[in-house]
Amino acid sequence: MKKITLLFLITIVAALSVNAQKAFKYGHIDGNAVYRKMPEVQKADTVYSKYIKALEDQIKAMQEEYNKKAADYQENEATMSEVLKETKLDELKSLGERIQKFQVSAQEDAIKKQKEMYDPARIKFNNALKAVATKYGYKFIIDKNALLYFDDIDDVTKLVETELGIK
């Protein structure tokens, strides 16, 4: 009798386990491809590229000014008085420090600008992914670029694109 009860319990546990595994739906998505198709990302790419170009142009102009002054100093150093040499060297040092400070500041600003430009699109993408998971009963949606192998997993890329309004 105990053996029959034990066998019955094992059968029930096994059946529940199989049903529980079937209840989980797995999906994969090419997240980068979908994200790149979003109009918000494409617009952010354009604006951010222009922003970075303006910073790079400013750094380049400052560097050219520094190089010009350094070349002028080297060319005329022999004919300069000690006071003028010292003044020109201080000027070069100050300009070099300004360039370094600007580069650091520009890098920090670029990171802030990138976050400001792309975060709304990331949030929208994640919300669409969550909406698809909820709507279609997916427990896991994994970016296919992170997988080495997948079998019997639904591709939800088109569902998320539809949720985002991407055609």
C-alpha cells in the first residue's frame, strides 16, 4: 500500500513538473536590430552626432591655437627677452590646461547628453518588451545575440516591433 501511495505521489509530482515546464514560454529577440529601427533612436543618433562633432571641432580649434602658439614660440625664442619667454611659456601652459579641462568637461557632457538622448528610447523599448511578454504570456525573453544556441524558443522580434509601431 505504501509503495502504491509513493508511486502515485511520484506520478503526480512528475505530471505537475511537466505542466509547469510547459507553462513557461520562452522567447528571443534581436534587441539591437529593433532598437536601431526606432525613430527615436535614429533621431537621437543624428542629434548626438552633431553634438559630438561640435565638441570635437572646438577641441580641434583649441589644439590648433596651441600648436600655432607653440610653433611661434619655438621660431622666435632666440630673439625673445627672458620676460617675454616666461610670459609666452605661461600662456602655453595655461592654454594646455584649458584644453585638458575642456576635454574632460566635454567627455562628461557627452555622457550626460547620450543618457538624455537615448534613455527615453530605452525605456520605451523595455516597456514594449514587457507589454509583449505580458500580452503573450512569455516568462523569459532573451536577446538572441546573448544566446549560443536556442531551440523551440519563439522569436518575438516582430511582436515588439509591432508594439513599438515599427513597420
